[in-house]
Amino acid sequence: MTDPLFAPIKINQLSIPNRIYMPPMHLGMAQAFEVTDQIVEFYARRAKGGPGMICVGYATVDELSGNTRNIGAHDDK
């Protein structure tokens, strides 16, 4: 019997290679609400580890939410 953790799963139209999920966490690595090379490297290294799904952590909805070390979802830049 194979471990179901490593079995693929389909959620609606989304195919996920395994059932390993990395939950969101606040990293405090953004600069002025912008994604940095440090954040990109952090998620790239985890993606190579093999989770089927990764959820990015906290993102602000305006400049008053959180602080400048959060990813800003309130601005397209």
C-alpha cells in the first residue's frame, strides 16, 4: 500500500502531484511592500522540496494594513 500523502489529488480542475501543503506564514522579508529576491529564493527552495501546494503568507490590502515588511497586494508594482 502506498502512502496517500504522496498520491496525486484533483480539486475541481486543479491537479496536485501530492498532498503535501505548505501553509502561509509571515516572513517579514518584503521591502516597502515589494517582493524581494530573498522571498523568491525562500519559496523557490521550498518548491524544490516537493510540496504539492504552497500558500504565500500575509499580503496587505492597503498601505495601512500590516507594515512595509509585508508583501503588498494593494499595488501592482
